[in-house]
Amino acid sequence: MNREDSNGETPLMAAIHSQPDNLEAFQLLLQKSNSVEVNQSSNSARWTPLMSATYSGNTGIIRLLLERGDIELESKAMDGCTALALACDNCDVDTVQIFLGRGAELESLDNYGQTPLLRAVRAGNVGVVEALLEAGCMVDLADISGRTPLSIAAEIHKKEVARALIDRGADINSKDAEGVTPLMWFFMGMPTYRKRSVDTKDCFAFLLAQKNVDINWKAKDGSIARSIAFRFKYFSGFYEPEFFIETLEAHSAGADAVLPKDLMVPMGVYHESSDDENYYEASEYHEFEYPISLVHTLEVFR
């Protein structure tokens, strides 16, 4: 009953995939023999039956498995994730609530030091994020590179996710291992997430409107938020770069301010490839000052 087939799946796992809607047949399989191993990990990802059902979003099978009473909720797959983490990846609020109701570990770490909250934030579903926060997870627990949930929300330009985190006390000025803050990560996410024009501008306004946000903080490489924004200006797909740069300038220092004289800005050429991925050519660097232009005021954030 527990032997794996050529695909590395046990009969129980195969039943989850082949007959996901046949709960009676699945229940019969569970009852047929006491030798059925419900916690056996199989396939290349080393998933348990509960993980497979979670990935499929089959709450009926999930409930049947949990009713057995001997399910190991904290079993980990090859990458160190738990069933709760998979539910977070899937943006499956219902399954997350089921696991939380069963006492799933909120701070379980995968192989990259990611908690379920970090994975939920990366998936961008505010409902799942709020469910985890309501359950009491640690809002600023970072991964192995020092990334906090808020820095990820900023990177992917998800304002409502960022709001949920900040409402629970997330540190707007948290730093990762390289000293990069959430506001800096907002701009570092531009090459990937810039096409979400409305989300992008709204998220930027929300982050900058936070009372204690430090927009002049220097990362370990000397970068500040404005220098990162200015650097990414040269991506042809950057959404309204002047808005972001000028607003940062207006918010930071006043009419006489300039960017640091030693700011090194890449002046190469960015191109769009056929698969819409940017790449950089002609690496050449110049020093220059960028004068302030107070076109935009903080009224945009009120």
C-alpha cells in the first residue's frame, strides 16, 4: 500500500491527483488498511499526502486526512516547507485557516529561512497575510539574507500587503544583510514589477507617507533610495521615473539639495528582449549632480 510507483508516488498520493473529487473513494482507501502511511513523503519534492492535497487546493481531502488524528502537520518537504507554507504559496485562505485552527507552527523555517508569512507576502495575497498576522506570527522575522516581510511587499509593489504589515508594527526602516531598506527594495523591484503602474505609484506613496521612513539611509554599498531610483531610470519600461525621483527629492532635503557628487550612475543602454526581460549593455559610469525640481509635493500622499 505504501510502495512508490515510477513517478515516486504512493497509491494514496496517486488517488489525490487522479480522483480529487471522489472523496468517498479516498476515504475508503484510508479505511481499507491500517498499513496506509499517511505521513510518507514521496516524489522528487518529498511531499506528504497532506502537502499534495494542499497544493491541489482540495480542502475535502485535507479535512479527511486531518480527521485521522495521526497526521504530522509539521512534516517538511525537500525545500523545508510545511503544508502551511504551501497553502500560503497558493494564496489559499481557507486551507490556511484550517491549518491555523489545528495549531500549525507559524514560524517554521524553510531551507531559505522563510516563514509562512514571508512566503505569503511573496505570493501577494493580503487575505492570507492578515490571517497569519491575526494568528500572532512575528511581523519582522527575517529570512537568511535579512529580508523582512515588509521589504518583500515593497519589492513587489503590494500596498495593501504593506499596509497590513505596518498596521501590525512592521519596521518601515528594517535593513537586510546589505543594509537595504523596504523603500530601497521598492525601487529594486522596478525591473520586474514596473508594469503594475497603479500598484506601483500607490505603494510608493504609502511607503513614503510613513511617519519615520528614512529616505536618506545609506546601504553598505553607499546607495540611497534616490540613487537606486535614478539608476533604474534608464530602463525603458520604468513607469514615470521623474515622478519618483522628484518626489523623493522634494520629500528629503529642500530646494538646494543635490544627489551626492560621488554618485555613480550607469549610463549604458537598456533594451527589451523578446521575452520582455531587460538587459544592460555598454557599461559606462559618470559623476554628475541632479538638481532639485519641486514639481510634486507631498499633497499626493494626503
